[in-house]
Amino acid sequence: TSSPNGLLELTADNPQLVFTDTNEGTDKKTFRFINIDEEFRLTARTDNNVANADGGDVLKITRSGNATFAGDINVNGEDINFSTNGFADINNTGTGAIRLRPSGTTTALTISSSDATFNGNIITSSSGGNKGIKVITATDAEGFLVFGDSDDNSMGGMAYNNATDTLDIDCNNAVALSFDSSRNATFAGNIITS
């Protein structure tokens, strides 16, 4: 035959490269590299049925380059990079936080073990019906929306207490308006009409 193009070349109808661990007796562990219908597959099975090419896929790669994994993808490095139609990367900061950078330089979103920090606006789609932001807490906890600046990150906002079913609206670091569970309103200041 002619010289192969690589160190190992298999030429056949649906060629397979099979690795089998026989130390398990009848429960053999078999890994196969398979080329089927213009797809590359890596399979892992506990049988030695070479004729059965389907099932047990660990990794499937199509001719167009799309990859399908049957399980989790674990990355030991710091970055996952995407370069099609622009640039984005998912970066592990080394502090337990994940950073998303769509432009490659500006961080748009940082996710820690308990918080998500956005570097821009949170936008809900304007099409397709009602949209909104929902805050869900435990029955004895408080849900809130807070506004602040570089000098004070909690200048105003609103908070709903699920334990007492009360709603407070803050302004300039103090409660300006409160609603109790009966929807009675209490103003901290004057009611001014023009």
C-alpha cells in the first residue's frame, strides 16, 4: 500500500479504533474512536459489541465542527474564548468569580458564589408580551431594589419584607414611604400638592 498521511491511518467503511480494558473480566471497558456518516465519535461502553456503532457517545463532532458532549466540560485553565462574530471570553478570575467579557476587554458581568455584578444596563426584551424583573426570597426574608452612586451604594430604593408583608420606599438613606400589610401608607415627610 501507499505511505499513510499520518502516523496512523485507518481506511475502511466506518473505521474504528478500539481500546479495551480486559482486567474487569466479562465487564470490559471499551473506548472507541469512530467515523460514522461524516461524524467523529468517541464512545465509552461496558461491552465489546464492535458491530453496534450507535449509543454511548461521550463526544460527537460533526463535519462542520460542532461538538456535543454527553457530560460536563471541566476547564483547568482560566479562559474559554469565542472568536466568531466578534470576541468574547469567560474568565476565571482565580478568586471564585467568573467574568464575561463580550468585547474582550470590558467586563460586562461578574458572577461570584452569591452575587452577579453587571457593568451596564439590564435590558428586558421589548417584544413578545410582558417583561419584568422578579425578586424571590425566603418567607422570612427581604427582597429589595437599591440605587446608589460611587460615594454611597445604598442611597435609595425599595424593599419588601416577606415576614411582615410590608413595603418601604427609601430616599436619601431613609424610609420615605411605608405600606403595611393592610396597604395603609405612612409618609415620613409632607404631602405637597401643586
